[in-house]
Amino acid sequence: MPTTSVFKISSFSIFVIVLLGFAALFAPIIAPYDPMAQDLKNSFLPPFWLGGTSEHLLGTDSLGRDLLSRIIFGARAAVYVSVIGSFFAALIGVVLGLLSGYFGGALDALISRLVDAWMSFPSVLLCIVLAAVIGPGLETVIVAIIIIDWTRFCRVVRSETIVQKSSDYVSAAIIGGLSPLKILIKEVFPNIAPLLVTLLTLEMGIAIVVEAILSFVGLSSSHIPTWGGLIQEGRLYVNQAWWLMGAPVFCIVVVVLAFNLIGDSVRKRIDPVLRA
Amino acid sequence: MFGRYLMLRLLLAIPTIFCVAVIVFVLMRIVPGDPISMMIPPGASPDDIENLREIYGLNKPVLDQFLIWLNGIAEGDLGRSISLKLGVGQLILNRLPATLELVILSMGIAIFLAVTASVAAIRYKDTLVERVLDTFTGVAQAIPDFLWSLLLLLFFGVILPLFPITGRLDPSLSFDPITNFYFFEAIFTFRLDVVWDLLAHLALPSFALAFPLAASLSRVLRGSLSEAMSQDYITLAQVKGYSRLEVITKFALRNALIPTITLSGVQFAFLIGGTVLVEYIFSYPGLGNLAISAVVQRDLPLIQGLILTFAVMFVITNLLIDLSYALINPRLRGR
């Protein structure tokens, strides 16, 4: 069902993702203030359109720290965690998915049961327990993302590999005497790569939410600003200064929508069935 | 025949729960940090600490701790919470009704929204209505319940203060329930003021849980509805002169609902997991909120008990789904 039909999405998504990447890469340069610098005389300043000053565009928090700078540095943490987390989740998922789909048999049964068991437990709960076990920190969030989300990749890659395996070019490669490993890397993988791009885009959106959730419940690093951490702080003062929570929530929602919509449109472009 | 199938499924559920228990126990033992160190006052003597260890059984070998815990479960005793100093079983039983009320209401809202949206989209196919509904469905599904909670809290709790944003019931209402199923009890005792207040508190969290769920349900329902609409009995109904809306609701919907019902069973289990964050955000006194504070406090007995409770709820839900399949389709009973 097309979500792209009502308004032009792709350009919006690309704009958001480029902006996010830019903020993440150049955070120290573009942020107007040090995100940790306190200024207790200027705490709870509202954003400029609600009567604040142009010096603090989005206002300041309870300790007088500049909200805009904290948001920009939060983008850095979000991108860092979701890029690394998604990459390794994809790596594990793709390797296991390829092996399981290509070789079948006992290996496939084992991996498939593992994936089923993994996915039957609600990920939020698993994630929180896991993060509590490892202890708080950014690395914890990355590990949680990898451990929870490799199954998404594994399932799709497995079923796609089964489809590819029965195609003529793989038979030809087998007759040609290629080893299974070479067939997987040189023949099957390039054919599932477009699908992988879609999955990765969707996964980035999910990973950003996971990061927000874990920092929201206090299981990410408390030494650097994170979007979830900002939401958690903002929740405390939501009745006095709703923008402290509003700004990071707005950022996450926009980023998540952007990744979802781009995932949708990539899928449409590479999937001829959907395109027709 | 069906009785035997039921017995078999119930027996198979036991090892699953046992596995979860083992995993939970092992996970909790590799937590760095000592749960006792969280609860001692500054200046406690080593003797006091040793005493506490003994009370909570933390001085025994790990295997013994596990056997004591398992034995306790078999006797219905889940141990004592370290942070709250109360029986874990009692804590869970006190909180469970609040979570169940939230989950049931969310499920109801999700099904209502999904059915309304799908019927409307089929009724107004190829018009602006369908495209607007498409967009709404897409957005509702893309945003997870965690973010919906925060958005609803901001817009309808703070900027437009229509609903309360914390708690379950206004403490100024004098209401002394016998059970913890406040909502049902308030209805049966005709306390309409209490019912109203409970609904106001439930409104934001339940809609936050319902939106993504409604979106995924309505996608499935729309698929099966449009499939049903091409069947012969629909053409017959149209020839008989029923209006398009009547054809959809009276004939197509009934047949299209079956896949949606099975999906909502699966989703129900995930809804229970989703309550964790939503309850935390709205300070709603349910199991999920208890779970987060237990994790943050490193309260081992409470975490173990809670995860076991969640696992049992999943197993029961899955069991009910499978049984309903078997009731609908007798061929599945042999498996």
C-alpha cells in the first residue's frame, strides 16, 4: 500500500537523513555551545518563538545548558550507535541467513528454531534486561541492537537465498565447479544486496528508536547528551517547559519517518512486483 | 480427541517456561555489581551485610540458589523483592490487573480503529478518503508505541491539557476496591465518576499502544476484505440490492475477519511487552512500570519473577491462539 501517494516523500527523507548525517559528523563545529556547559542564571529559557532569545534558539534546560547544542550532539550518539549496530546486526544476520538458506537440513533447522525462539520474546523487554545485565553505556546499546535485530536480517536473507538457490545461474555455477562459499559470495550475495539495502534503511530507523528507549530508561551513557536522555530529563519538567521533551521527540519522530519512507520507496524501486 | 491435544499442549508449555526460568536466572547472575550493596545504609558493618546475604540466600552456591528459587515457584513463592521488601508474587498479583485493563482496552481500540479504517477504505476505494487512510496507516505503523506515548502526552496532556498524564486514578476520589481490577469493579458498583476518571487516565496510554497495532491489523484486514469483495456471494448480494456499505459489513467482513483475529492473537502477546515503556512514561502502576524500576534497582528476585510472569503470559496467549486454530480447523489437531 503506497504511503508515498499523498505527499512527495523521497526528497523529504533524503533531506532529513543528510541533515542528520551532517549534524552527527560536524557536531562540534555547528553546535553553538558546549552541550555540557551549565549556566544556572539562564535555566529554562524558552525557544525563541515562545519569548526566548536568539542566543539560545531552542532555549535551555534545568541547568541552563543549550538545548539546540544538546540535540545536535544527541544526533551524533544516535547515528554512531545505529550505524555500527545495524552493520553488525546485518553482518551476523546475512551470514547465518545465507548458510541456513543455502545448505538447508539440520543447520537450517537449528538456525530457524533459534530465530523463532528469539523473535517470540518482545524485543523491548529483552533489550532492557540485556542492557541492565551488561551495564549502562553506548556500547551496551550497540550490543543490544545487534543481539536483538540480527534475526530481522537472518529471516529475510534465508528465504531469499532459498529462492535464489533454485535459479539457473546457481545451477550453472554448481556445474561450473564453484565451491559453495564462492557461489554464496559471488553469485547469491550480489542478488540479495538490493534487498539488504532496504532492510538496512529500515533497521537504522529501528536502531535510533532502540537507542532512544535505552537512554530514556537510563541504560545508555549518561556522560554525553542522547535524545532519549533529553526526553527523560524533559519528562521531569514537562509541565513547566514542554519543549525540553518536545524537541528531541520531534527529532526522533521525523528521523524514524524519514528512514521508514525511504525504506518503502527503495523497496518499491527494486521490487518489480511492487513497481507494477 | 481435543482434550488430548489440550493436555499435550499444556505439557509442552512446561519445558518452555522452565527454559525461560533457567535463562533468566543465569542472566541475572552474571550482572556485574552486588544487589546487596544497593540496599545497605552507609556505615553498615560487615556482619549486617552478611546477615542480609543470608536472608536473601545470596551466600549460598549458585546452583543451590537456583534450586531454592525453582522449589519456591513450585510452591507458589517467588521470593522477596530486595528493593521493595515485599513478596514478589504479591507485588506481581497487585500490579497485574492494572496492566491487563490497559492491554484489553488497547486491544479493543486497535480492533475498532482497524475495522473502521479498513471498511471505510474499501467503501471509498480509489478516492481521496482511501489515500488519506493510507497515509495515516503508514504513519501509525512507522512510529512505535514508545514515541506515540510521548507525542500524545505532549499534545493532549501538556499543550492541550485534556487528559491526566500520570497514574491510574485520581487519589482524591474515595474509592476502596476489593480487587485490583478497578475498572470492572467500578462498573459493577456503579461508580461512574471512578469509571470516568479511570478512562481519562487510560486514554493516552491505550491509544499510544493501539495506533501501531491498529495499523498492522488494518493492513491485513484490508487485504482479506478486498479479496472477499471479488467473490461470487458479494456479486449476489449486490444484485439483491444491498448498498455497498451493507455488502461490506454484512457479507465481506465476516469472512475477512478470520486472518485478522489470528493476527491479533499474536499481537496481543507483543502488546503485553509494549506496556513496559508506555506504563513507565505515564507512571501507570502496572507490571511494566514495576519491571523498569526493578531493572534500574537491580532487584534480582523481582526481575526474575516479572520475566517469568511475562513468559507465562506469552505461553498462555500462544497456547490460546493455537487452540483457537485447532477449534477452527480440526486437521491441525494431529500436529
